[in-house]
Amino acid sequence: MTTLNRSRPPSSVAHPARPRPSPLASYDAVFVVAINVAVVTWMWFRHDGLGRSGNFDEWLVSIGQLTGLYTALAVMLGLVLVSRAPWLERRYGMDQMMRAHRLTGFTAAWLMVTHVLASTIGLARDTGISIWDQIVDYVRNYDYLIGAIIGFGLFGVVIVVSVRAARRRLPYEVWWLIHLATYAAAALAFGHQTAIGADFVLDGWAFAYWVVLWTAVSILVFGFRWIALVWRLARHRLRIAAVEAESAGVVTLVVEGQGLERMRAQAGQFFLLRVLDRRRWWKAHPFSVSAPPDGRSLRFTVKALGDHTARLQTIAVGTRVAVEGPYGGFLDALPTDRKMLFIASGIGITPFRGLVEDLDRPQDVTLIYRNPTPDDAVFRADLERLSSEMGFELLMSYSRVGDGVNPFVPDALLESVPDVCERDVFVIGSPPLVASARRGLRLAGVPSDRIHLESFTY
């Protein structure tokens, strides 16, 4: 069993501000996607998709048309998932939406490959020409096909760099820049679809349906990702007010500006922080608020884990910044009438550092904080002081001190938190930590609807 340093102090009461609940129910998004898939499939039937499948060649062309329509839907869904619409993020959480975005992207890729191969092979066989001659015919006689081919290539590059093995080798900034090609690929695909797609050419109602869908997606993406960013930049005029050293390679950035109380930020949430200088204005990285927002400032604690976070250790006071957010999906599960277990590791402690001060029943909270050594524990002294003052139980766990046993195996969890199955559990950290904790919690008997996860990933 890993050594756990315990602190059980007298209790105190805090008075938190509560996050706004999402207006969506859990399955609303699934319902909307299913409706659109059904509508598109019905359109394909209505336009004689099956009737034109008299032989194998025609069947290939028809399947190519259907998969092309599904590809357009998948691309739009992928864009919606990264639109940063607040009512979506509050319900599902950005990390879950990013996982769904990644799955949707690979689904769109397979659909697109099927669309291209089935259409090209089917048309070539039907007209009795070679595949190469069919490609040449595309370029000479089909409107917007060159753009579609370029879009297909761009989308292929995005998919390749999104494969986990490739993504681990690429700096975040390079990965992000390549990902921007998705917008160009979507625009080129729209031109191709409007020029030769059966839904556009043959049916005015179908034309209107697709135009409405693409317009709605464009409004979501540009409205919440870009227009909202510029509006907030002008409204709040944020600057770095102080840079406070916490430990080796860890600083707290104090950000001040105008009208911060209107952001309605909550302890436990995070923002995407963008430094507005010539080298970094286009980069946005996620950082959790590490103290309850007071309406005058936001505090972000940053550990040097890469080039960008290393440069933030020495950022100049007065530097202008912009923020997007606040985000943090699992806060929809708060408040809860049950006792709570918080699990974090390393710099993942930052959202809990602020959240424990904002809870109205801190004596019902147990916090497990996992690190390699005591020296790696950010806010260790602060957490021990808060534990003593507020009454929550603090369990410090170290992988390189003591016997090194994983504290998230079921026996270890039940020994350190005997009533874990009766609690709501909140886990924040890297994907390996989140996966390990979730597996141990489920094996220990914690119901899945009481496990709330948020992982630091992109």
C-alpha cells in the first residue's frame, strides 16, 4: 500500500458560486445526429438511390453518392464538436467532445475514401474507361473537382497527423496549424457538393437543407471560436499583473482586466490562454484557474512541461493576453448531496486547489493527490494548510517514495477511502492517470454515473 499522509482537521464552511447548468440533456446530441442521418438517407432514397443500382457499376456509384452525403455530415459534426459552444461544453466537457471529434474525423476519413473509390471505380467501369482516364475526365469536365481533390488531400494530411503515434511526435503548435487545413477542406468540399451533388442539382428542398446545415455550422464555429474571442479581447483588456514563483518550474500567472465578474468563472474550471505578442498570438493553451475567481483577477498556475509553458515562466508583467472560456464539463455534477472524492496528479491539482475553497461541505471531501516525490507536489503546503483549516481529508501519494503501489487498484482505494462506493468521484489529470483511476474505481464498485472525468489532452 502506498504511503498516504493524512490530515483530518476541524471543519469549516465555504460558500461557492454555482455554474450555470447546460440546457441540453445527455442524449440530445445523439438524437439530433440520428435525425440528420435519417433525413440524408431518406433524400438518397427519394432521389432513386436504390433504383439506380441496377448493376454492380451503378451500385458502386450509388454507394459513392450516399457515403459522400454521410461524409459531409461527419465533417460538419466534427466542426461542431470543436466550435466551443458553451452549452455543448457544459453538458459533455471539452475532453469528451475532443474524443468524439477525433472519432468523427476518422469516421469521415473512411467515408470519404469509400466515396472517392466507389464513385471513381463505378463511373470508370460504367463508361468502360480506365481509372486514370476517369480522373482526367473529373478534371476536364466536372466543376469544382480540382478543389475537391485538393480538399481530399488536405483532409488526408489532417487525419495522418491525428493518428496517435504521429501526434505524440509533433509539437502542439505544428499539429494545430496542420489542423487548420480542415476549414479549407470543408470549404472545397462544399463547392464540390453544390456543383455536382444530386441533392443540390435535383431538389430545391434538399438544396435548402444543406445550405441551412452548412450555414449553422459556420455560425457556430466562427461565432464562438473567433468573433467571441475578439469581443472578449475588446471587452476585458486582460494583462499579466504578476508572475509568482511557486516552486522550481512552476509559476502562477495573475491576470487582471475589466469586468471579470461578468465572466461567471467558477473554481474548478479552465480557460484557453492566448499570449498576444508577435510569436504567440495564434496559440491557445488550456490552464485551470488555481484559486476561486474574485471578479478582479484570474490565477493560472503553469508548470514548465514544454516550450510554450517554459516561456510562460518568464513572461513580462503587462503582457496582453486573451482567454476563451470558462470551460469544465464535470462541474455540471456539482453540487451533490453525496460525499466527494477528488483525484489529481501533478499540475492537475490546479482546478481542485480552487474548488476546495468554494465547497459548502469541505468536511465531506477526500482529496488523493498523486506525485512522483514530495518535491513534485505543487501547492503541497497550501493544501495541507487548507485541509487543516477547512476540514477536508488530504491523502498524499508518491510513486517513488515507499512501496510504489498504485493507489488506484481496488484494494488500495477501499483501504484509503472505505466508503468510496457511496461518493461522487471527480478525476482530473493526464489520460493514463484518468484511465487508471477509472478502471480502479469501477472494479472497486463505484457506479459509472458517479465517476466524473476530465483529462488533459488535445
